[in-house]
Amino acid sequence: MITIEKKLNTFSKLVFEKEQKKAQEKLEEIEKENQKIIESHKEEIQAKVKNIIDKKVKSAEIKKRQMISKANVNAKKNILEKKKELLDKIVDDVTEKARIYTDKEDYKDYLLENILDSLSGLDDKDIYVYLTEKDKNKYGYTIEKKLMDKGYNVKAKITDEDIIGGGVIINSNKSVRIDDTMKSKIEDNKKKIGNILYNALEKAGDAID
């Protein structure tokens, strides 16, 4: 015969097992839910990390391009400065050689020939020839006499400008001005010298692009 105590024990065991099973199922359910949450957060964190890395990479790439661009700009600026420096030096050297040439004996013939060439297309016979003070003092009378022999009524004068050498021819009513000075010839050739120089150095600039 089953006693009351055994019945109670059996009942208690059944109830305990049932509750234990429920608790285990609940724990498994909670575990699954936690795992889902963890996975969800894990994906979110990975996405955030990837986004941060992508931004960092993009920022680094932009910074790299900016640094390269700045370096190119600086390099081109330095090349342009070097071009100007070289051109200025060449022009200064040519100018100095021209000043030295005005003290040479054959400069007198150069001066007279250039003035005569400049007058070849001028109809006005009454003219002024503006020279440096040195040239006026040394060659003024010779120029006046030479041109008068050619039918010109000429007056040599001193110019206030630094023309280096050569002369400026102006007709009597000042409607025509012929600049045959060394200064103007150097300035005109400065463009040609500059173009030659810039073309020679252009490859350096192209290599930077």
C-alpha cells in the first residue's frame, strides 16, 4: 500500500521536475534572446567600426591628395621663381654688356647706322635725336653733321631716361616717336629670351603634373 508520505514525495518530485523543465526552457529562451542581442550588437559594432575605418581611410586619402597637390603647387611656384630669377640674371648680364659696348670704338658706327636706318621711312626732315648724356657729349655734333649732310635739320638732345645707348628720334611736331634705344631692344628681346628659357624649363613643370 502506498503511504501518504510516498505520495507526497512522488508529487513533489513531479512538480519539481516540471518546474525545473520550465526553468530550463526559460533559461534556453533567455540564452537565445541574449545571443540574438549579442549578434545584433556585434553586427552594429562591426558596421560602426567599418564606417570609422572607411572614414579614416577616406580622410587619409583626401589628406594625401591635398599634400600632393600642395607639394605640386609649391614646386611649380619654385620653378616659376627660378625662371624669373634666371631671366632677370640674363637680362642684367645683357644690359651690363650693352653698357660696356657703348664705350667701345665701334659703338659710334653702330649708333650712326641705327639712327640712319630708323630715319629711312620718315618724311619729316626736322627732327630731334635724344641720346644719353655721354653719347650727346661724345657724338652729338657728329650725328648732327652726318644727318644734316643727308638733308635733315637735326638737333641732338640729352634724354632723362636710362636708355643705355642708341637714341630716340622725334619729329618737330612730336607726332612721330621712333625708339631705337638699347633699352627697348633688350626689353623686346626679353620676351624672346623668356620664351626660350620657359620652354627649356617647361619639362620640369610637366613632370610634376
